[in-house]
Amino acid sequence: MTYAVIEQPSAEPLTLVEVKAHLRLDHPDEDELLNGLIVVARQSLEAETGLCLMRQRLRLYLDRWPRNGMIQLLRGPVQSLDAVTVYDADGTPLSVPVADHLLDGDSRPARLWLRDAPEPGQAINGIEIDLTVGFGEAGADVPGPLIRAMLIHVGHMFAFRGTLAIDQQPAGVPDGYERLIAGHRMRRL
């Protein structure tokens, strides 16, 4: 089970203005760095929780259908099922109708069931499922504790900006971050 981003979010959950107000900065000298830290904070939070904060499109690759027919979607929240493609042994794509499916996008993990889905003939990544995920188009759609977690994370990384390069961030996790995201983590056994 592999996920790939096929359409990036059109915006970040935090704006530069919000971050500069949080950090009490009023000069443009660090704007480029701050924009980069916002992206790193979002990506780090998404990796930690399995959530996609902003609306984006993902492609899930599967080798075969689960035995019980129920596909667990570990990224979410799932807004819609956009397309399902199955590849035969020759690599020819077959579009699977998505009209007759059941999607529980609100549960964690989200669940998908498809009626009469053909078996893939391709042994590896023979199934592609395209999904629209995320809380919405604007930062206001993202739950408040996650926004707050990102703000303190950006502040923490900004404080260590001379210690680690942006490609080596995050430098660490600030106090309170774990408590803010705890209710949004997906627990696995």
C-alpha cells in the first residue's frame, strides 16, 4: 500500500501573516525561510498523524484487493473517491465504475468497499485508487489544535534556524506539540 500525491494543496494551512504575528516579526527579511518552515511543519504533522490538512488528491497503489473486500484508507479525511483503475496482465488499464461503492470517509481509518471490482493481472501496483482528501481549501477548515501545533512547531524551527538547514528540519518537537496533536493521531496495534 503506497500513497502518492497527484495534486498538491493549493494553499498552506498557515499564512505568512499568521506566522509573523505569532513570532512577532514585522520585517520581510525571513519571509522565504518562514514559508519553507510552514511547508515543513505541515508535512511533518501530516506524516505524524496520517491526516492531510489541506484539500489535495492522492493515489493509492495496491497489489491486490483485501480478502474481506474492505479497503482501509490510512490517509484522510477522505472527501471523495475520484477514480479506480485496475491493470490487466498486459498492463492495459481498466476503469472501474465508482458509482456503486460504499465510502466511510469519516471513520479513522476511512473505509472503502467496491462492488464487482476485477482482479488485477499486474502483480505489483495493479490497482490505483484516486482520492480527494483533506479538511478543506482554507486554513480555517483545519481543526484549531492542529493549527496551533503548526504555529509552535514553526516557532521552534525558527528558533533553531542557524543550527540546522531547512532540509534537515524539523529540529525537534516543542513542548505542548504532542498534546495538541494527540487527539488526531491514528493509533495502531
